[in-house]
Amino acid sequence: DLHFAAPPKNISALRLEVLPHESLPNGGPGLVFYEGPKGDFFLSEFHIMADGERVKVKRATQSFPKGDSAMKTQDGDMSSGWSINGAQGQTNAAVFEFEKPISADSLDLKMLFERHFSAPLGHFRVSVTEKVNAEARGHQSGIEAVLAKAQIERSDAEKTQVFEHFLETAPELSGAMEEIKRLRQAPRGQSSLVMQERPANHPRPTFLHHRGEWTQPQNEVAPGVPAFLPALPQEATKNRLNFAQWLFAADNPLTARVTVNRQWQAFFGRGLVKTLDDFGYQGEVPSHPELLDYLALQFQQGTLPPVNGKPARPWDMKALHKLIVTSATYRQSSRVTPQLIEKDAENVLLTRGPRFRLEAEIIRDAALKSSALLSAKRGGPGVYPPQPEGVTEVAYGNMKWPVSQGEDRYRRSLYTYIKRTAPFAMFNSFDAPTGESCLARREVSNTPLQALTLLNDVMFQEAAQALGRLAVAEAKTPGERSTFIFRRCLTRPPQEDELKKLVAFADRQKARGSDEQSVWASVARAIMNVDETITKP
């Protein structure tokens, strides 16, 4: 709410000017964002009161024509209003013309922001005029004051200001001006969410809720760590920083054991402790407790074997991975005999090498790597790989999925944009969890939908086509091309009977009238759908 005492008389219109965020102290933005576009706002209602009486507005105009109408701030509907999405970082204005001029002893303005992503204005200016038929032109108030003067009354500096403004807004120069505006923009880094500790004199109380009912907090609990583990230092404040240091303290055995167990599960499909998410009384006991302790201690102290001639450091993940994959246990054959199935069906005793279906993200990245499409670009915002239309539109917000082009189309799965209520379709088919829950261990299934995805998903089709082109360029004979594709996907040469089947398949495709590229794209598509391609041997 804003109050103005002794406003001018005979006011015909009021102008609300929203200034760029960069003009705020420290670069701004000075707004509160929730789910709305950054730099935007949504003014639901704008009430103008003269001596306590609501002023009737007969017309409202806005400088950014693509935004929501400023007149909607007068309709009493909190779901409609004025916004400027698409013109962030620019001066925007709305002019409200009254049904009749007003003269009052006081003027009060009330702005209501009611959308779920509502943001109050961080920097704005209010002005009034006695002139009728006023409209929002998009000029800043400073240039409008100069334009209001007769040309003979303008100083040399003001004449230069008007000429430069003309050059910046002339339609004939819009193309060159867009490039100038782009070059004027200050470089901006990627934002990142961080957590900040609340002041010591204003902690947030935490309660146990009766039967989990959030409206019934009962017993207040203080920050602390489990009593069966080493305690926090007595002099340490019980905050997040000291908790993080406690997690990696030398006398804390839990963090290293949990980390090693998860890495073991990633390589073997089963952890030394099967219950990755539960190391407590309800979890399973380790199948090889001495091995778990040994790996955890070596990992924590940095005494693992060197990597590339460099000594291992404490918590060195690469050194841990090297030790696991070069072990005799990992390098065993994954072949299963009836005797092994009878004695050790789940491979708890590590009687054979690991064999399990890969995770969704690894399957996608492996296909892109095999076809030489995988981008090595690192960092940056999330990307939108191709997926079936409408996947995200059924979720809350009716979000569109603007499919990325160029290199971003084939970036690592790590960079795929996450929509919590509408997971990426390919990941969902291969048992990746949604963003609605945090899982330490994924279930593994084998369904017909997975085979259909490998055959028909746009990304896998593009990968097969690219691999087929590579085979045509790198090899000459059908046998050589089949071997090339086979090795790219399975990392081993085909056996004689496998090679014969592939060459025969290629001959059948050629007999159907397909060109060379299509023939070998079909061969690549078939090999990408082989069970061994998506299974860790």
C-alpha cells in the first residue's frame, strides 16, 4: 500500500513504471521468486483510491503488448492481471486513464499479487498527468520529460539524448539494435541453490508429530547424532557445517562403509550389505564384513593402490573403482551353471562375475557413445532430449518440452531436465525413479516396453542411424561392417555364428530395396536391442 498526501489536482491518468532489475542496489533483483519466470511479476489487482473512494478506470494500456493486459488489474479477478514475461530487464509501464479527472487531498495505491508464483515489484516509479488520452509508450520517465519540451527549449545534452533514443527505437534499425543490446548484456553465471544457517538467536524448532500428523507437533527435538556413533565435539555448534565435518571425521566408521557398499553394488548389482538404504538393526548383515571394513578403511585413509602413477588420496573414488574392477573377483566369468544356481543363486558368495541389466541413464549414454554422438560438453543448464510428445503436458503446469537441438540433444543423461511429476519417458521405462521420492536402490525389471523403447525411441533410432553411417565409412565388406557395429556395442568381436546371422540379416534388408545407410542402420538397431548390449557381462 502506498499513500500520497496532497497530490496534484485534475489528475486524468496515472502511470506505473517498472524499472529493470539491474538498477537495483547490488545488481538486484530484489524480488521474491517461487515458480514464475525470473524477472517477471503478476499484478492481480491495482486499486487507486482518492480520499478513500475507488477511482474508476476507463482504459489501461501497457508498453509491452505481448504481456497480459493492464486493464485486467481492474476486473476483481485475482487470477488475471498484468505481467511482462518476455520483456524482463527492460523498462515497462502501464498507464491507467480515469473516467473523469480527480482532485483529492490524498491518493492511496494498493497492489495485490495473488498468483502462486507472485512476486512484488522490487523497483518502480509512479507519476500522474493532467493530459487526457495518455498511453503507455514504453519510454522511460526521463526521456518522456525531455520529449514533453519544445525542441527550442531542449539543451544540447537533451537533444543528444532524444537522438540516441530515436536510434534505439526506430523500426528500421531494430536488427542492429538487437545485436547492440545483446552485447551490452552483462555475462551471467549459472545460479545454484545453497543453504544458509539461521542465526543462533533464531533457530527453527523441530518437533515429532503425533502419528505423523503435521498439524499436531508434540515433542520438540534438538539437533544431534545417533548415540551409538561418535559424538559431535563438545565445543562444536550443532549446525550443518559441523555435522558435515562429523560425517567425514576419522573416527566415524559409517560414511566410508556406506559409500563403499554403494560402489560395490554399482559394480556387482548387489551390495556387501544388500539393504543399501538401511545399515541399522532392520538391515541385512554384511555378506563379507572383513572385506567391507578393509575397503572402507583404505578408502577413508587414502591407502588404496595408485591411479595412473599418482598416490591415492583419502576418499579417492577413482582409486576405489580401480581396485574393484582389477580384482580377481570382479574379473570372473559371469556364466552360470546349475550347481552355482543351486548353491548361490544371488551370487552372495561372489562365485561368478556380475551380470545385471544396466541403469536407464547408462543405457542411453552407452548407445550415444557407441554411435559417436555423445557430447563431452560439461556443465550448464539442463537439456531436453527427444521423447514422445505430451509426456510433460499431462503433469501440473502443462509444461512444454522444447526438444534440444545440436550438441545439447546428445548430452550425457546427467544433464536431462527433471520434471518431478513427469519423469523422462525413456528413464521411466528402465526403472529410474521419479523425483517424488529419494531411493538408495532401484528395482530392476525386464519388460516388453523396454525392447520397444530400444527399437522405436527417437534417440535410439538416431543413434542406430549414426552408427550405421560410421560402419559404412569405416569398413567395406558386410562382415567387416557387422564386426565394427558389434564391437562398438558389445566391446567384443562376434563369434562365427553371430557374424553369419548379422550378414544374413543385412542381406535380407538389402533385398528389400534398402540403401546402404538404411541396411546398416537396421543392423545397428538390432544389435542395440540385444540383451547383452544392455546387460553388464
